[in-house]
Amino acid sequence: MNLKKTDKKIYDLIKKEIKRQKEEISLIASENYVSVAVLEALGTPLTNKYSEGYPNKRYYAGNEVIDKIETLAIERAKKIFSAEHANVQPHSGSQANTAVYLALLKPGDTVLGIDLSSGGHLTHGSPVNISGKFYKFHNYGVNKNTEMLDYQEIEKTALAVRPKLIVCGTTAYPRSIDFKKFREIADKVGSYLMADIAHIAGLVVAGEHPHPFPHCDVVTSTTHKTLRGPRGGLILCKQTDRLDKENTNLAGKIDKAVFPGIQGGPLDHVVAAKAVSFLEASKPIFKKYIKQVVKNAKAMAKEFEKNGVRVVSGSTDNHIVLLDVSKYSESSKKTQNDLEEVGIIANRNTIPYETKSPFDPSGIRLGTPSITTRGFNEKDSVFLADLIIKIIKEPTAKNKREVKKEVAKLAKKHSIY
Ligand SMILES: *Cc1c(COP(=O)(O)O)cnc(C)c1O
């Protein structure tokens, strides 16, 4: 029985969500639209299989085909990221990070990570997350004037707190990260270095962001942001643990931490879809896509600055444009709602040295991965930025009506699926 006949309610809601995605324009920096090929792999009977363990080391029978699929996913991940080892089983980016902490740390160990208001993720030591509850996280932030990472300051903090692990990588940092500098700091204090490239994975693969290898011991990522794969996580690492003289098998530690450390059986349909997306990311057309993602973000940042809407750090090197809307708007929550009313989906966000509450902070975070998948070029992006500026500055009923019409036209012109 098909879905429509079995469960009309869910069928109708899925239809509604597809319609919403088609008619609205997403500028959520962590979202993207996967290909039909990725969707096809996701909706398969692979979801029926149990395959605890790793290729050729499973606990259940019947895994000949699954072994081949996971091996392909691993080989492709290693290739596109130039990695010595890959684990494609983490169910999400958060799971990937949690597994690395379990592999490298003991409860109570000291870790150095970026603070939330400078773009850190919950899994980088937030008190409400398992990372903050089990490990002693210390923070570094960005420089108050440049709003960029200040490697001298980070080194000072590292020397003071002597972390076992340094975590770099963010959710809302619009500039490039210098992994080489982080490695120099890690070497000075004898710590592991982990890069969380959840947001920039696609840029790394396409060569539009400095590469975390060979500098990092471990690299974690999501597969669904700029990488444009299915929702999921990924861990890449070196084979050898350079700090543990007793057990130098870093790859083995990472695998053990994922399963049986924090997960049971992998989601084989998702692993297959990851493999498809890794293949797609290896093609020249993906490189072209990512180049356009960055061009669109730069064009938008320039347009905002030109029109007096402050862009955090002045510009962007990646797919993120972080706006400080406090000059025009009492409430970024209201601005987020105003934008939603006209069909532009973005999220409110803290900015460096945030003075307001995280529930109603000063910033709006925009990202170009989704619009670029829809075929937006710089001209379309600047046009969209102008519509956003209109709503930020003067969210009148008349302006909203006008902008809503333009957004509908844009969405229709750049269709998905
Ligand atoms: C999105 C993100 C994650 C978490 O990914 P989930 O799949 O939502 O768990 C982790 N780290 C960073 C830096 C992220 O941006």
C-alpha cells in the first residue's frame, strides 16, 4: 500500500512541506536541497537491514551488499577529503562530535573550543549539551574589533588552560579558518586538534577553503549542509594517534567510539545516500556550484554594507553572511518573522560580543547554499539582498506586499524538483 492510501495525513503534510520549500526562499546557512538521486537512495528498503559493525566485521548475516555500499561510501569520502580514514556511520554532526570526544577524552578532561556567540556549536561545550556536562570546556572568541579569530589570543588561552583537545570550526563564522595556525598552537601545548567542518565541508572539497589536513588529527562534519548530501554525520581522521604511545591506532579508536560507543546499527539507506552525494561532490560541476555559493555570498555582503546594514567582520570568505540588524530593528526575532511573512526564511543569530539574549539577539544569519542550488547568480543574489534590506529597514504592510510578490516570482523562476 502506498503512502497516500496508508496515511493520508502524513502524505498531505509532506505535500505541504514540498510546496513550502518550492514557494519560499531559504537562506538558512545550514540547509540545502539534495538531488533526486540522493532522495532516491534514501527512500529504499536498505532501511530494513541491520548491520552493526563495519564492512566485513558485522554482527549479523546478510550484509554482503551493505558491505559493498558502506565501503564505497568510505572510499569516496577518503578520496574527496584526502583523508587516511573515514567513518560514515554517525547519524548526525552532533553524534560525530560526541564520538570524537569519547574516543580522545576522559570525563573531566580540558578542551578548548570557540564560544557560542562567536559562532561555536552546542556540541563545543555548551552547558546544556553532553560536551559541556562531561568535559571541561574553555572558550576562545573572535577579536572585538576585527570580529575574526585572533590566533595570538587563542595561543595565550591554550597555554593557560593546557587543553587535551582543541576544537576549531563553527556554525556562524563568515571567514576562513587557518588550520595550520591552530596546529602550531596544538603542538605548543601537546593537544589533539579537531576541525568541525559541518558548515564548510563543501567548500573544503571544492578547494574554496583551506584544507584541514594534514594539520588536524580528526575532522568531523555533517553531510547535509554545503556538501549537499543526506542528513547525517561523518568523521575523517589520521590512521595514527600521535599523542598516545600505548595505542597508536587512532582510526580504530574513532570507529569504536561510533560503534559500539555511542550508536547501534548504522542507517544503511542514509549511508548509501551519503555515497551518492560524495560521488556528486567529486564532479567538476560541484566545484562550479561551490564557487558560485561563495560569489553569491560576497555579492550579498557587499550590497548590505553599501546600504548601511552592518555585515559582521565586514564581509565573508564563505557561504555565510552575518548581519547586525540592531541599528534598524529593536528585535531580530521580529525581523526574522517579517522575512518569513514575505517568504524569506532565515534565522536570528547571536553576533560576536552579543549584548542581547540568545532568544532575541542582534543578528540575522544568511547563507547561500540553497539559493545557489536553485540557480541564483550574483545578480539574483543582490536583488534578493535588496528585498531583505527593504524589510529590515521599513517592514511596512505595503513593502511586505511588494516584496512577497517579488519573492514568489524569484522562487518560481528558480524552481526546485
Ligand atoms: C550543524 C552543525 C553541527 C551539528 O549537526 P547536526 O547534524 O545538526 O547534529 C555540529 N557542528 C557544527 C559546527 C555545525 O554547524
